[in-house]
Amino acid sequence: MWYCGISAAIFALSLCCHGIIGHASVQAPLLEQSFNRTLSTETFANLEELARVVDIAYCVGTTGIQKPFLCASRCQDFKDFELITTWNTGLLLADSCGYIAVSHPPSAARIIVAFRGTYSIANTIVDLSTIPQEYAPYLDDGDNEGSYTLKCTDCSVHTGFMTSWLQTRSYIVPHLQELLERYPGYELTLVGHSLGGALAVLASLDFMRRGWRPQVTTFGEPRIGNQGLVRYIDEVFSERNWPKSGALRRVTHMGDPVPLLPFLPLGYKMHAGEIYISKPDLPPSALDMHNCAGDEDPECIAGTDSAALARAFNNAEKKLEKGKLMKWWVPSENLDIIPGGFQLWQLLFAHRDYFWRLGLCISGGDPKDWYRKYQYYSEL
């Protein structure tokens, strides 16, 4: 069953078709003297591991994940993982896939929720719902509303992302309630790629109201709401309200257009916690990554010429509709030259390239840089 599988490239294209031409200047954040852009080797190793963890989520809806923790991708890397469940909300508007697993000692003790990224037609329909709606947390008997003092004022959220999370919530919350009671010393870890990154952040806000404190890491996460929601997210994960720094990490990659979408005319913004990969190709090292300051650090993904990216993807979408996007990987037929010397085919893969080529549930992970080695290959 390929219900969650067509192409993550469609996601980037679909989000670009809603009036995203234009470019707003980004004000450089005021850095405290203590701010350190250098990424530690420990953080680098943790992010690399989580990239493999979220890559496994792409097996849901394709070849599958079996107990105790078996799949055609990278499951063999995690001998201490126990699969609890997978979920697939279906083919309709709020298509979402992922899995829940428990990592037991001697590995780090964690309860892991991995949200799979955009990879299907149904996901694309969700992505097209870019009209924002008012952000209103979902409340039930488990929410600790009385003692939760943080409020989200003037907040709006991407309608499609919020709908997808609300549809997913009922699948995973009962499992997490049971697991957190059974393993009280285990860290709740949320990880997501692309659309899955947006769902991981929305889930974390929901879980905070229940008194849970998740560690959240996203790769290629799109913008999910307006300035009010961004301010709320930043406050929720600030050191004033969190027992440790770095509880929310948003990893972006040079050339990946998705973190810039949906675009500014609809009021969407990026939240803090960004870690930027400045190397265009695989694999990166710790020296190729750095911590970013504030919500939209101009030395990170926000410094990209997003108006030119939008024009390029809009042109690509028009040619796709006309059936003229058949050989975009052939240099002589590239559609557009993107700022910084990138070509369109590179940007489409940049959304997958987070430590590894994400989104391919095959034995051994992903091919060894096949698209750069075989740029002139005439058929997929």
C-alpha cells in the first residue's frame, strides 16, 4: 500500500501556488554576547540519529514496520527499540503517518513519536489548505487547563496542518498516556520531517497543556502560523518555562525551500530553535552546521532569496501541469537557475537531504548519491 507515497517535491510545489511572490526583509536579531553558534559534537550525533529515526517513518504506508522493530530501512540500527504502534489516518484530507516506539537502556530511555513527512496526494491536499485559522488548543479531560498559565494571543495556524494534527491526536494520545505511566523516567521525544515537523510542533503545544514535557526535533519544517503563534511557541519553549535549553530544535538545510513556506503575504512566520546546515550536499559535519539566533536569523535559512525560490517553483508547477517536467534532472533541460547557483532539481532533493536522503524505505537506507552520480540518466 502506497497511500502515503507519491513525492515530497509536490509538497513544496503546492505550497508555493498561493500568492507567495514577494520578499520581506528580515531584521537581524540582537545577539547576546553568550550566544554560541557552534554546534557541539554531542548535538550533531543526536540530530544524525534522529534523522534516521524519522526516516523509518516513511516505511509506514509502504513496506511497513513490524514488531519488535523490523523494517526495510534503518531499523537494524536500533536494537533497543520496541515498536508500540504505527498509524495511518487514511487517504482523505488529514492524511498522516508515523509510529510510536520505546527506546530502552542501554540506549537512551525515550518514548519516541515519529511523524512522517509529505509523500502523497492526500498530504498535498492538506498542504493546499494554506488559509490560516484561529489557533484554539484542543481540550479534553487530560488537559491541565487550570494550572497552565500561558495563553496564545492573536494566534492563527495553518488550517491543513491543524486539521491533520487533530485527526492524528486520537491515534497517539491514548498510547502515550499508558507509556508515560509505565515508563515515568523516559523522555518523551517527538521528531518529524516536512509536514511531520509541523505536526510534531503542534503536538508538543497540545502535550504541554497535559503537563508533558517533550523534546522536539524537526527537519525541513514549514511555517505553521502567524507572529502570535510564533511568539507563543517561543515562550512555551523558553528557558523560563523549560528545564533545559534546546527542547525545540528546527533543523533547516541550505537550498531547502520548504521552511520558507507558506510565504509571507499570508502572515506565516518561522519560530526559534533553528539549526542550519550550510553544506548543500551530503554528508554534513558538525562544522557545516550552526545554531541560529531568534526566529528568522538572516545568516540561516531566512537569508535565502525566497522571492526567487517562489518564482522558480511556480514556474515548475506550471510546467508540471502541462506535462513538461519530465527531465528536470537533466542539466540541459533545467527549468530555472536558483539564487546561489542551485538548480531546481537540487532544491527538490535538498528537502530530503538531512544527514541522509530521507523518504526512501529500502534496504540499507538510501542510494549512494545516485542523482548526482547519474545526472544524465534519461529515465527514473
